[in-house]
Amino acid sequence: MWAEKDPFIAFHLDKALVRKYMNPLLIGELAPDQPSFEPSKNKKLVEDFRELRATVERMGLLQPNHIFFILYLCHILMLDVAAWLIIWYFGASLVPFLFSAVLLGTVQAQAGWLQHDFGHLSVFSKSRWNHWVHKFVIGHLKGAPASWWNHLHFQHHAKPNCFRKDPDVNMHPLFFALGKTLSVELGVQKKKFMPYNHQHKYFFIIGPPALVPLYFQWYIFYFAVQRKQWVDLAWMLSFYIRFYLTYLPFLGVKGTLGLHLLVRFIESNWFVWVTQMNHIPMHIDYDKNVDWFSTQLQATCNVHQSFFNDWFSGHLNFQIEHHLFPTMPRHNYWKVAPLVKSLCAKHGIEYQCKPLLTAFADIVHSLKDSGELWLDAYLHK
């Protein structure tokens, strides 16, 4: 369909190459007398967004500053080395151990944001170069498979907060009741996998502290082996070999295992709060097949810009701009933000931007609200 070219353009650098792979999927073309635009999509908004996309390209906002990414990688590597030097120089007592763990947790969080850049093809002009470095950053610096990230993350971007299409909301309904509509539906159906009216409390137990060390940490190995991603598995093993060879001589087996788990715990809290602040408080529902711009705006919000917020969140405080232009280098988000705001104002679409701590609190508030909606429907409808 005519409106479906927007996600295609948003995701791919070498569009001619991708079209070659898509040719076998062509099942037919619309007859000239058939409508080429779906009524569920806002045609004027689609046209205006495409004008915005053309403006972005003319302004050069899709062109990366390679110095930015080189310096970003260097600061990650320096923190990684500093963590080891602290243990080497000060020994394995509690204070150096904890300080080193904080630095290594920072390395994991920041390498997570950097692999995100390469995964979205926003650093190099050639997709292949981005994929190569992506495997190094996510595999050797973090110990995770690039194929796993690609498999999940692009589904999320195509249909954010759409139940059964966005894997990031698959925690509904097994662990959480998400979104007003879905929570009420769950209550009306008398389904209760968890005491959802208390989910804003147990989120602090099974959410930020547990996601990486108790789930991701182990599932990624299953994913790589089951899908026979041997190159990814090799990159992952290189991380674990390097980590354990580096710290075993100073900490022993128990100490190194403890350091590893503590680092994953720090990373997990950092990752969950940052990635969920932009999505959980937003609209979550079944896919309504609306246009690209509306799909992204209803599922994302921003956090105020500051040097710390940009660094802490890997520029995902500009989640709206990132979702509209996934291949845009993150250092240009602030430049396109005023243009996106203007388009939202023109079409009466809310552009949400809030302080960092408010964004964190809104995760808990939204879980509390949806839990209460579920309970009311469960008891009275």
C-alpha cells in the first residue's frame, strides 16, 4: 500500500538492495481503479511527514559525525580499563570491588546504547560495516548476540506498543497488565496470572533488578544455539573469556562470579528504567493500522534534554525522533525535534516531553493505574 513505504524508507539504507530481496514476495499489484490509501491512515499527515523526511535529508541530518562515535567508543573502553586498574592497584577489598562494579555496569549500559547505534545502521553509510561493528560491540563488549537484538528490536520499531506485534510488551499478560484497554479486557475475561493490582510494587522485584541477570543473561545463549548463530556465539564467548581471564587472578572464581552478577544487576536497573520510561506510560493496545507517524507518536514520549540525560539514556530521551527516523545518528535528534513538534502541533497530536525523574515515576503510576482498571473489571464487569 502507498502508506507502507514510510517504514520501508525508515529502516533501510540501501533500498535498492532490499528491493531485490523483496521481489520474490510480490504477490500482485493493485488495479488502477483501486484505492491505494487505507482509510485508517491520515493522508494529509502522511504527506506532511514525507515533506519533513525530505527536509531532514536536505539538512544532512542522516549523516553521521564519525568523531562522535569514535570518542564514545573510547570513553567506554577507558572505563573498562579503569575498572580493571582499580582492582589491580587497590586489591579485591570491598570498596575497590564495588567501585569497579559500578564502572563495569556503566560500561555495559553505555555499550548497550552504542550497539543500538550500529544496529540501527546509523554510524556508517554501508549496512555491512554497521553489521560488522555491531557484532563486535554487542558481542565482545557485552556478551550478547546481534541476531537476537535484530530479531526483537525491529519488530518493536515496526509496531511499538502493539500487543502481539511488539515483543517488548510480551510481559502482558503473564507478568503485567499493560495499557488501559488490554487491562480491562483481561479483567472482563476473569484472567489473573498475577495480582496485577500490586504490579506497581512487584515491578521493583521482577522488573529492573531481574530482567538481565535472571532472563536475558541465559536466554541469549539458548537463542544463539537454537538458531545456529555460531558467529554470534563466538563473539559472545570472547566477552566471557576476556572477562574471566581478566578478573580470576585477582578475585578467584567466587569473586569473579559475584562481580559478573553485580555488573549485570547494575546494567539491568539502568536498562529497564531508561527503555521503559518512553513506552510503558504510553498507549498500549492492539494494532489499529494507523499511519507511521501516528503509530510512533502514540507509543513514545521524550525526556528533557541535558548533557547528563543525553549521556545517561544514550540519547533515547529523544525517543520520538528516534522512532520516526531510526537510522538518524543520535547526535542530530535535537536538531530535528523542533520540526517534529511543529508537525505535531499542526495536526493536533500530543508531543510529550518530561523531566527524567517524572518519566521514571510515570512507569510506576501507569502500572498502578492499569492494575486498578484490571481489578475493577475483574470484580465488577
